[in-house]
Amino acid sequence: QSALTQPASVSGSPGQSITISCTGTRNDVGTYNYVSWYQQLPGKAPKLIIFDVSNRPSGVSHRFSGSKSGHTASLTISGLQAEDEADYYCSSYTSRSTAVFGTGTKVTVL
Amino acid sequence: EVQLLESGGGLIQPGGSLRLSCAASGFTFNNYAMNWVRQAPGKGLEWLSGISDYGGSKYYADSVRGRFTISRDNSKNTLYLQMNSLRADDTAVYYCAKDTINGDYGVRYFDSWGQGTLVTVSS
């Protein structure tokens, strides 16, 4: 099972919106709506911020939103803030009942 | 509050074995699937294995199938990962992660994570 493909880095200025893509195959993202996103702050464990493509767990900022089209899922961060600087990973359920993560994207706030 | 505490990491020679543990508290352990995820130094997350609520279903990534074995003891609220034939590229921080479902039909999302335990495979 190959990792889902994400851009290595994305940057934006405070207040701007950025979007991170996550491309898979028909064996994962393309078939299942079980896509999630995780935020990993430096030196910390990952945190679930989006599940079921576009749902936010309780307590997660409304500035985070998710979507999916075909084999590609996307995470959008609106009103970018300095505290959003972190690594972001997508994940998907697969046809083998397993999970696969994306390659990860480093978000830099300029 | 959900708490997950991994232990058992350390320095091990190539070809050696190690068993990781994850002590869980703050939730009904036997209601949820559990997973192991690792992160090599400076690299991304890699899902390794998952186990259903009562251990009847187990799932593995191709990279560890046949070498690693996941198990759980619901009487002790503890998850395990037995790692055999360790290689240098198994060097990583190993996290246990709670799933959001019982795992009868696979794994889904990881809504709570431990702080991880470092495994270093080196001679």
C-alpha cells in the first residue's frame, strides 16, 4: 500500500487561506469517504482535526475544513494563524480494511 | 480523559526482538479498536497495525506483516506490539492510537494518541 501523495510544503501569510491536497487511488481515497486529517505540532503527537472527509471533532477550529473530489482529498485552512504552523497528514481507509497515511505537508506561516 | 502510555522502546541490535506496550485509561478499552503507528526520525507517519475490540480481527501493513504481531489484554487495558527480526529501518517513534470504531470491519480514525516510545535498531 503506497502512501497517499501530499505536497511537501505549503506556505501562506497570516489571514490567508491555504489548501493541502492528498491524492490516492481507487483502492482508498477514490472509493471511500473515510478520509481524515491530522495536525502534528513540532515534538508532539498527531491530533485528529478532520474525519469522514469534512467533519470536525469537537473543539477543532472552524478554520479547518475538508473536501474530496475523485481520488483527491483536500484540507483548507482559512484565516491562517501562526499557531497553524505544523505538519499535516491525511489518511484513508483502504480496500484491505487497513489505513494509509499521506506523505505529509509542512505548513509555514510567513 | 483518554490517556495512552507507551513503553518498551530502547536500543536493540539488528535481528533482535522487542515488545512494546500501551497502557490505556480514561475510556472503555474493550469498546474500541487500537492501532500502532510509527514515525522514523524526520519522516512521516506510517500506520503499522490495528486490532479489533476483542482481538478477533487484526490488520497489518505490508511492511511489517509476518514480523510484527499485535495483541491486546482487555483485562489489563493494554495493547501490545511484538516486533521480531528488527532492521535498521524500523528505527522510529512508535505511537499507539485509539480508533473511533470497534474494528470488526477494519480500522478508521485515530482520535487519541500516546506520546510515543523510541525504538532504535543499531549495532
